[in-house]
Amino acid sequence: MRASQSSDAARKKRVVGNWKMNGSLAANAELLRACSASVEAWAGAGVEVSVCVPFPYLAQARELLSGSAVRWGAQDASVHASGAYTGEVSAQMIAEFGASFVIVGHSERRAHHSETSALVAGKAAAVLAAAMTPIICLGETLEEREIDMTEAVIAGQLSVCVEVLGLDALAHCVIAYEPVWAIGTGRTATPEQVQAVHGFLRTRLGRAGAGISLLYGGSVKPSNAAELFAMPDVDGGLIGGASLKIEDFEPICRAFG
Ligand code: 13P
């Protein structure tokens, strides 16, 4: 692994935009330029800001963000290195565009593409092998929370990552807790609910826990970011809808106390 990898993954304040399947060349140019223009203030406050864009826009992100403090990444990668996998994109291809991060295991991929925790862990391994940092998403459904299965679900998803990657490699990853019921619903988990899961995750990560960034994702907005980011085990956020408008994304990036 390259030396910079541990600093990419090290515990720090982070805000990561997940654009999902949104954007156009024209709209992105405006948003990326606005992100890049505001970044000095964020970087000065010790916050690392990144955006994870759809694959076709990686070249545009590289062009418009190179030289700024905003980093960029993708939202998925193939578990395979190369070959007859029509439609797939390898981690190495993503790395060629200067990407630092790849989101893996987002609940939308687990739900719509039947991704298992074993596949997600394999994808994280592929991202690490390409010298980038995986942002591994975990989270429970509303039904699982209501029957008090949150910790069991999170522990199950995490344990597969520990088995496949090992704790040493996991220490080079970022983990995002995204309760499925809070994504795109406007229904945010309370700071106490988030802290409870993050504290649980950090403990379960054992010796790797202290150095890992744990992000929260799910309806983060300018109005709730500060109280979420104030929790002791919350190192920042993975932001969906609010990352698409600079008027929302910028205040979230400034929301650390
Ligand atoms: P929203 O912020 O739109 O709820 O999405 C969260 C998310 O899924 C980030 O990965």
C-alpha cells in the first residue's frame, strides 16, 4: 500500500458528497467550481471535503478540482480487476482519474443490486489494492431498528469486513453509518441514536477503532449537521441531496464546532 493511504483514511473531520445519479456537465462545472472556491476556509478549519461523482464525471472532477483541496471519488467499483464483466468499472480505472475515495456497500446498491456484505468487503479490498480509500457503508432498515436489531445488523455487516479484510486493512478505510430509514427521507437519526451506533462501531473495531473516521449519512442538512458532528464518535458526514447545492453543502462543511 502506498504511504499516503493511511493519511487518506486517518481519523479526521470529513464531509463527503455523494452525488448519486445526479448531474450534468454544465451543472457539475458550476458546483465543482463553487466547491473549489470555498475550500480554503474548510481546509483552514481542518475539514477534508470530497465529492463522489458518477463515473462519467471523474475526468471533469479531476480537471476542475486538481490543485484545490477538494478531493474526489466514485460511488462503486467492481470486485474484479479486469476482464469480461460488461458494464463494470474497475478500481484501477477509477484510480487513473486521480480519485482518492470509492464508496462501497451503499444501501441503494445493497437493495437494488443485491450486494451482499461479502461482495462489499471484496470491493473494499479491490479499492485498497488500487491505492484508494474505500468508504464502506453500513446501516439497518427501519424494520430492523423497530425490532431492536440495529446492533446485530451493524455487527454482522462489520464482521464480514473484518473477516475478509482484516483489522489492519480496515484501518485504511472510512466507515459510514447510514440508517436506511434516514436516507433521502428527511427523517434524520437523532444525534444520540447516531452516537450510540458510532460508539458501538468504534468499540467493535478494537485496536483499529481509534484511528478510523466514522461518518454519518442520512438527511444531513445545514440545520442538523452541527448537532450531529458534535457527537464524540461522529467524524463527519456522507451527504446525499444536500451535496448537490453549494448553498447547502458549504454550511455543512462549516458545521464542525
Ligand atoms: P441524503 O443525504 O439525501 O439523505 O442521502 C444520504 C446518503 O445516502 C449518502 O450516501
